[in-house]
Amino acid sequence: MGPVYLAGALSKDRCDIRLYSELFSGPLEDSSTLAWPDMIVLTGLTTALDRMRHVAAYARTKNPNVVVVAGGHAVRALPHYCSEFFDYCCQGDIEELREVVEDAFGPGYASEQMDPRFELAPWLGRIGYVETSRHCNFRCSFCVLTSEGRRYQPYDLEHVRRQVVALGRRDCLVLIDNNFYGNDRKHFRARLELLRELGREGWFRGWGALVTNDFFYDEENLTRFRESGGGGLFCGLESFDVEWLQRNNKMQNTRLEPVDLIRRTLQTGIGFSYGLVLDVTTRRLDEIRRELDFIVSCPEIPLPAYLSVSIPMLKTPFFYDCLGNDLLLPNTLIRDLDGTTLSLRPLDPITEVAKFLRDLRTFRGYRQRAIQHTAGFLRRYRSVLNPGSLAIALMNAGLLCAPVGMSGATRWRGGRPRRTHVSSTDVLDSVYTPAFPVDARYAHYFEPTYLTDAAGALAEDVADDLAEPSPPRRATDFR
């Protein structure tokens, strides 16, 4: 949804705007499209940094005067490195784009009121996405929000209403807040009441959100959520291992027993989704397998929505712990920080962990039990959960066992080479070869960005940006 929200920074009257999502439409390599804009605004997850550089090279080849703007965590974490490739490296929130537009084009080209441009996003279907707050009031050691240190910020209720109305009528509304619950209880209840009103007005049939574990401390919150029309929750459980949670400053997850928490939520008629982080730097494969064995043998809880190997996200406390303990593998690329590639030295032999990750991509060794688990889960909750929540549980099983087929992943040019799932040995994708000739000045934009060198130390290009800062302030506001 980044492009949709960023588009609101430009004046509707003075700017012709097009949105493009490579997740939806595949790699942006069309010459006429790339030659069209006066300004191109790029954003994405950390692993998208190289793709942003590729697109910048294409656009500058076709239009030497194009203004290239980039943002996202990788740009904020590596401002000096990124300044070589982009004219503007945004360090703030999305509203900074208004200042960039005025600086590049002059007064009047930025919008006075920054509202998302849902009508420009062809990939939106029956499900709509809006945001009612930003950032988070917790400081988990592995999270990019911790590295950036911004305060939790709920939105004005009128702004939330404008978003939902602009989105139009949808079957389901998903709130993409980092933490819908937050630390402002009064505002949380006010947003619930607003969503209840919007649902009664017919803007959506049901809605869901992401919350942190402290949401479940107050049992009345489930009732409040259900009465407001809420149908599903996503919660970052990350692990059933209390010691791992404590080690990563995820203390909000250690107060309640997770199976009881999930069971209580489901029995209230609310769907529950979660993800798992498999930290092979502090846990043995046997221990991780026991955790997975427990999950597929417990139909009282759903299967996880995703499984991710531990990622040293740039500038997080976890990143600097890994750096200080010489855990970063040599020749690791920024694009390797994707959750399915081993970029850290594990406790077990690398060959064994790599095989485990390859098998995990299709839940090999667990598929039959996953099918049996899902059947048991559906039998147990079919009279309690609505069809949408049951469908999500079924979809999660499909995503674990057949991720490419279930996700409808974009087919990239030339396909994907066979992966090793180890950062220092994985083969580059075909997008690192230009789709058409680019100006020689920009040929190096297609070279991958290295995080570490051959010795496992920080690569020279990014070392200055990633110099260790003073320890971040820990947030422990549990109100």
C-alpha cells in the first residue's frame, strides 16, 4: 500500500500520477512507462533496495532529467550509500514526500491534504487496506521499528473515516497498522466505535487488524472487538519459547500462555493468525523441529501464517548483536535478508540448516500432518468461526505446503535459479541482468549491494552507514 499512500502527496490538479506494483504486475521493464515520468518515487521492503536501483537505472537511461526519490527502511538505514543512486533519500515518514515535491517542482505541486489514492491501485480487489495508526510502542530487538525509534502515533478519527470512505465499499477491511492496539486506551476504544459505525453504514462487512499480546491482557477487549464488527486478528507470537522471547525483549509475549490465548480468541468467534521466527543462531534444529511437531499436533490452534528464519535487519539491536558476535555470513547481500535465506552462522552445521530451510519452503516432512491438523481445526471450530476465518486457516495450510501456487507469485523474467538458501552461495536472479541496454553510467546499479565482505565484516560501501549507534531507549509502556 506504500504507493497508494505516497501518491496522496502530489496535487491531483497539477500532477498526472501512475502507480505500479511489481508484486502485482511483475518487474517494471517497459521502456515507454519508464520514459514517461518527471519523477519516480520508489519504496519497498529492505530486500527491494537493489530493485529500486535497477528501476532508477532504467528511468535515467530513458529520461536523463527524471527525479528519482526513494524511501523505506533500507534507504533510511543506508542514507550515504543510497545517495549515489537516488536524488532524494527520504529519512522521515511519508509526509516528507510533500517537501520533496515542492523542492523539485515548486509550490503548488504538493497536495494540501495528504489522503491515499485508492482509485489509482488496480491491484485492490474485494479486500481493502487502511491505516489508523503508525509505529509501535514496544521495542523488540529484531524489529526495524525499534531501530528507527519513532513513537506510536494514532490517527485523527476523521482521517480514518476519510480513508475508509475513499476506499469505497469492500467485503473486508484490513487495518495495516503496525500495532492497532497501541498504548492509548481511550483512542483505541474510540476507533472501535468508529469502525462499528462505518460497518453499519455498509462500507465493509467485517474487518481485521494486527495487535500485540498486551491486547489480550484485558479479556473484555475480545468482546469489544467482536461487537465492533471485528472478525480476525493477527498477533506476532514469533515463538513459543519464553527464553527466546525474553532474549529479544518481547516481554509482552511472556505474560500469557499462548495456546490458551489463541484458544480463548477462537472460541470467541474471532479468527487468529500468527507467524514464527526460527532463530537458528540460538536454537538447535532439534528444538525448532519439536516446536513445529507440537504445532501440527495441536488442532486447537491454527497453523502459522508464515515461517521466517532469523533476519539481521539493519540497525536493529539484534543486528548489532550478530555483528558483535561475528555471526554474519561472508558475502551476504542486502537482498538475502528475506526470511528464507540463511545469513547468520547457525548452531548446527550450515549444510543441515540449509537442507532444513529448503524443506521448510514447502513444509516437507510436515505436509501430511499439516493436512490432518487443518482438518481437525476446521472440525473443531466450524460452528464457532465465520467462513472467512475458516478460509484463512485453510489458506495458511496451503501457503505453508505450496507457497508459490497459493500466493500467485509473479513469474519473473527467466524464472528463478535453484536456490541454496545460504546467503554466501545463492545465485542472483535474472533481474540483475538489464532487460534492455542501460546508459554505461548506470551499469553498476545492477551490481548487488553487499552487507558483508569475504571475511564477514561489514562491506566497505555500507560500513559507515551501519556504524553502531548508542543503545536505543527501551519502551516498556504496558498501559
